[in-house]
Amino acid sequence: MPAAAPALPAPAASLPSSLPASLPASLPSSLPAAAPAVPAVPAPREAYAMPPPDYGPRWALSWNPLAVRAAALSLQIERLVRAPRFSAVAGVALRAGGGRDYRWLGVTLAVEGRYWFLARGPVRHARDGGMVGPYVALRVEGGGGRLRDRPDHEVAAAAVTFSELALLGYRLSLWGRAEVTPSVGFGLRHEVDPSGRLASFTTWAFAYGLTLGWMFGRPAGEAAR
């Protein structure tokens, strides 16, 4: 039989007498006192504010060269009302024509609201943005005209027209200022004879247009600075 393993020594009943009986109630006076708390200073608001983006010029003045074919002068002005997606257009067209015995004079007013899908073009200029790229628009036109007899200067006929159109267009910005904007659309056209001699009617209308113009004014981002 193997011999029995030697007995393990009994654990010490108490800590060695060299250790202190209890920890000191306070830290020694030689330790430095805690540094006073420094209140946090809030950063200025300018540090958190992001610089406003540049959305390009806020105004555009344009004319429609296709109106010359109808002996008319068509001008419009556009304003970026809610950068960078929404703009408003106001336009006027004056038309004069006729032949040897008759002369036609008419005026048309128009208002239009545009939504810019991307608010930027394929070529990014330093201040390009806002009223560029593809857009969709709703346009309302109203006007009238009179046909006069040249020898007697009497009104031979008169007409009042109204149109509601939905348009899709694209604006190309050249050098960040010049603009070329073709558009197509469809809608309804209403025509009324104020004299009552001709019957009023409503018909479908197809519209196409082209404007050439110049964009100007301080960019929307600069105006917010």
C-alpha cells in the first residue's frame, strides 16, 4: 500500500501583525486636491451652421423665337420662388397681323408653375443649379383679339381664348447664365365670341415651345448669407 500523503498546513488564523489593522480614514494631506470643474463653453452657432448651397440665378428673362412665325412677340419672366425645386413664370404675347382689307390685334397673358426634377444640368457650373434640367409645369393662358376692317376701322370679329396646359421641358444652361428651353405639352383650349355671332367651343390642344434667354440676379445661396 502506498504511504499516506503528508498533511497540509493549517491556514493562518489572522493576518500578519506587520499589516495595519485598518485602512486610514482619510487620504494623506500630502496628496493634491482635485482640480475644480471647468464649465463647458458652448461653441458658436456658426460652427454648426452649414453654408447655404448655391442654387444659381433666381431670375430668368426669355423670349420665344417661334412666335415670330405667327407675327407675335412673346416674352416671359421667371422667378425661383422656393429653391431649388419650384419656380413661377409670367408671360405676355402681342400679335399683329392681317391682310390688305383686315387687321388682327391680340394680346395673351400666361402664368405657369414649374417643378424642377433634378435642379441641375448635365454640366455642373460653379453657380449652376435650381432652374436647370428637366421640369414639369402647369400653364394657364388667357387673351383676346379683334379683327378690324381697314377701310372702315370697324370690328369685324372678336375672340376670347383660354387654355390649360400640362408641359414637360428641359432647360440647358450655357456658361451658367444663358438658357435654352424647349418644351412640349397638351391640354384644353376654349374659344368664345363676345358678340355671340359665333358658337363657343372647346378642343384639345397640342403645344410646343422654345425659349432663349438670360438668367440673372444673386444666387439663392448668396442671398441667404
